Amino acid sequence: MTDSSITVRRADGEDIARVEALLEANDLPYRDVRTKPECFFVASSDAEVIGVGGVEIYGSNGLLRSVVIEESSRGRGYGTAVRETLEEHARTNGVTTLYLLTTTASAFFRRSEYERVDRENVPSSIQRTTEFTDLCPTSATCLKKELR
């Protein structure tokens, strides 16, 4: 069940350090956050940042990245709210297919219609991202979702 007190909004300049800290604390890629701050969103509950996520847009393809919720706030639907907001943002901006890499959240995304795909079958615009080339291990599971 999703908690109605959550707000998901685009990260602003004051949020970037918090985005980096939350990603780093959860062993997610954070080193390139400042090179593309416009890609990140923050989730808040009762004015406290409890999660983050991002989406990079490359024409009709997008890279969903770094969706994480503070451990003490997990299990309340916040991750789903962040994912849905990012998917809607991507859809609104012309993305028809989202891709992602994960080492720990494959089951979470598969419950939301993401399907496994071989990395070599991902469009080159996504393969060239720092997430694919430098930040995520080759052992990460690659998933995709067709947006409707």
C-alpha cells in the first residue's frame, strides 16, 4: 500500500548532496550525480527526504537509475511511488522504453513488468552511459520495460 504522504519532485541544488549520500550509503552509483543533477528526483514524507531516483533520457530510450528508499522507510510503497513518477516523467518526455541495471532489486522491478534483456541488446545510447560503461558491474542484471 502506498502512503499518501509521499511527495516526489525533481531534485534541486540543495538536494544533490543528500542524493549522493543516500546512493553511496546503499552502494549505488553516485560519482556522476553532479554531472547530471537534472536527472534526479527526491521522495519526501513529512518534509524529510526518504528516497531518491533518476532517469536519463536519450530520445525514445531512457535509463532508470538509482531508485532507493531509506531502510527505515521501506515496505510502505515509497519505492513504487518513485518508480511510477520516474516512468511518467520518461513517458511525458517521449521515452517508449526504459532500461536499468540492478544488482539487488531485480524482483522489485520484475513485479512492475520489467523484463530481463541481454546488455548487448540495449541501444547504444544507453550502453554508452557511465552507468553501463563505468559504474555498474558487468554482473548486474539488465532489465527493460516498454512504456504504454
